[in-house]
Amino acid sequence: MNTDPGVVRDLFAGHYFLFAFLTSLGTIQIAVSNAGTRGLWLTPNATLTRWLGIALIITAIAIFLAQPLWVDGPWAADSVEADSLTRDWGKASWDELAGARNVNDIHGGLDGVKQTGWFSLAAVTAFAVSAIAGTLSIRILNPVQPKSGDDQDPDMADGLAGLANRSYLSTQPESWRNFHAEFGEFWRKGIREAESWSLIKSIWGRSPK
Amino acid sequence: MTSTDANIVIWLNALSGNVAAFDNLMRIVASDYLMPLAFSLGMLGLWFSGKNPAQRIRYQLTTLMGISALSIANIVVWIFNITVERPRPFVEYGDQLTLLFYPPTDPSFPANPVAVGFAAATAAWTINRKFGLWLYAAAALFGFSRLYAGVFYPTDIVGGAVVGIAIYVFTTYLRRFLEPIITSFVRFIRGLSAA
């Protein structure tokens, strides 16, 4: 059977995106539960969030690898040795499952650049979902008060540090305001402290203030 | 007549077919999609792992170096590929190998996936020895699975590892060459509450 690589890629890209999204979400949850970044937790509890992250990763791998059992695609008989153009279109058997997902990029799989693009999109989506869920979790399920002094310390007030005790929606205006207020001085300080052989310093560092 | 390099591939690949479960495990590990995603997730996890501002900026700069090293490693491997143009083992010894992988069409030396894995592992190792060692182990397993599957020579794997580590070291110098753009980029992401 002649399988159009474009058709295969459309199907495969969707499966890969789901795989990358769920594993990214799981990874973020494990990382932020360890770091104490409550504004990105999917649940109000650190231990529960960590285990949810692990479960998301395991589920994602299981779904991605097992999907050929119930979704038609170019992963039927002789999926490893044959090129994708001669594969049968159908569901994989248990015996074929281990090699079924290894689709060559020239036959409808994803090359490195496409994988990078889909992964980046999945990671950003996973962050957005974490931010939304964290906002709901903090505002509805388990509201917390900022620790005293947090608002006075710029390092503790914005960015991921700000998300330690507040939701994304509460932190974001301050993060952007601080960025606007500090960036000019941050850049000039960076130029002053850059090594003498820095390309950027050699371009901007000599200009008068 | 075969070289030592080829003899190792032929000997390792000849072990396949004895334990189906192990062959299937190697097929899954060798896949184009599982381990590369694991290395990317390692970088993503590092980005969010810092527990205080100083640690956070160090982790995030290292993550950016790691991601840059992955990209540069791909380019360097491609340059080696078109310069050396070493045929894959199954092209030269196809009658002695049982392929557990689709037949790749690009040259063999150095192993691109191993270079990428070792670049990511070196980035992780510079800030967290334990996590870095896990990623080194994953990269080494990835290389072994490709060897077992019959698509790389041992010297391709070693070459890939050397390229990956060397490119990460080069990238740390490149960062200093481009400062303060790199730290300013992290500052911008912090303005979006994501760093």
C-alpha cells in the first residue's frame, strides 16, 4: 500500500504533540512541587502534585506507545524493516508494537526540527495549563497569604519566585512592571560586567552613556 | 575482512533474537522519539527546579546553554556527516546483521542522537552531578540501543559522545561572547513570570 507521508505526518504529529504535552506537564509539576512554586501546582498539595506529575509522564508514554493498538496507521506488519511506503495501513498487533512508533521522518515521521517545534509548543501549553490550574488552586481551593516581606524584596516579588505564594494572574502585572522599570539598568550593568572580549560589549560598550 | 569496529556491531547484533522482551525494549529505547524527548524534558525540568533566585538563574542559564548545545551539535554532526560520509553498518555488513530499526539514509559518523544526549547530560552535570549522571546513563543507553539495533558502529557512538561534550564546553564560551544578551533574555522571560 502506498502511504502518503503527509497523511502519516498529520496523524503522527497529533500523537506526538499529546505525548510531549502530557510529559511536559508532568515534568513541570515534579519540578515546581520540589521548588515550592505553588502558583503552578495542579493540586494544592506538594506531594500530590509530584505524584500527579509522575502519573502524567507514565500515562503519556503508555498512550503514545500503545496508541497503534487502537488507532489505524502505517504501523502494521514489517514496520521496522520495510519503509513506510510499503507498510499496511491498520492497527498494530502486540508483537509489532515496540517498533511501530519508530516512523522514519522521510516516511511521515518528524525530523529533529519538527520535533523541536512541536515540543516547544507543547511545553508552552503545559506551562499555560499549569498557570491556569495554579490560579484556580490558589484562589479557590487553598488560598495562601504572601510571606511577610515578599512584596518589598524585588527578587521575591516577580517571576517564578513570585509564584511561590501567588497565582500567575497576581504575579504577572508586577513581573512586567519590574521588567520595564529595571531592564535599562540591567542591560547597562550587563554591558559593564561583560568580559572584554564580549561581542556585545565591543558593539555597545564603547558608546557614550 | 571486517574491522574490530564492525566485529563489535556484528557480535552485539547477533545477540538479538534470543530474548524477545529485551529486543522490544531496545526497539523502544532506540526510537527517534522517546529518548530525545527525555533529554528535552530534562532541560525543561531544570528550568523550573531552582529553589532561590541565585540557583534559579544559574539553572536557567545552563538550560539555555544546553538547548543551544543541542542545536549546535546537530550542525557539527551534519558537517562531519558530509565530510566523512561513513556508510552505515547494515550497508557494508547487511548479510550479517538483523536490523531492529528502519534503515537510516544519513551517514553513520558521528552518532547524532548520542551527541545530542551527551550535550544535554553535560549541561545537567555542570549544575547537578546526580541528575547529570542519570542523563549520561540515558544517553549511553540510547547509544547502546542503536549499536544493538545495527545502525551505528561503536566509534560512531564514541564520536557522538565526544562531539556532544565538546560542543557544550564550546557553548559556555559562546555564551560569554554573547553576554549580556543571554542573561537579558532570561530577564525578559522573568517579565513573563516564567523564569
